[in-house]
Amino acid sequence: MLAQYIKDKGIQEGIPLGETNLLCTQIAEKYSVPDEKLRPVLENLNSEMLLELGKRILYWDSYDKVQDWIRQQTKNAK
């Protein structure tokens, strides 16, 4: 039972980290933004927000839109 709990907990915590890493790489490449600048900001978003942001960057042509969206989401979450 303990092994299953640890396994489940590790998977649940690992998914947002993987999503954050992937999205960070994509945004850094698309908008030429340093990875170390993005990571702390993206780590504040939950899985649903990361998924939504991942969809939106397909259409946005500037990093300013990314920043505005993240600010709005973190403002609403408080």
C-alpha cells in the first residue's frame, strides 16, 4: 500500500514538472526568451493553466501576449 502511494504521488508530482519543462522549452525557442527567466514563472501555473498556455502559444506572435496572459492568470488565482 505504501509503495503504491509513493508511486502515485511521484507520478502526480512529475506530470506538472514535465509539462513545465516542455512548455518552457517551446516558449524559449519560439520567442527567444532565456529558459532561466521562464521557469520560475511557469512553475507557478497549475496543469490546466500550462495546457491552456500551450495551446495559446501556437497562435500568439509575441512574448508580450504570453506575459500578459500569465499575469492575468496569477492575478485571478489569488
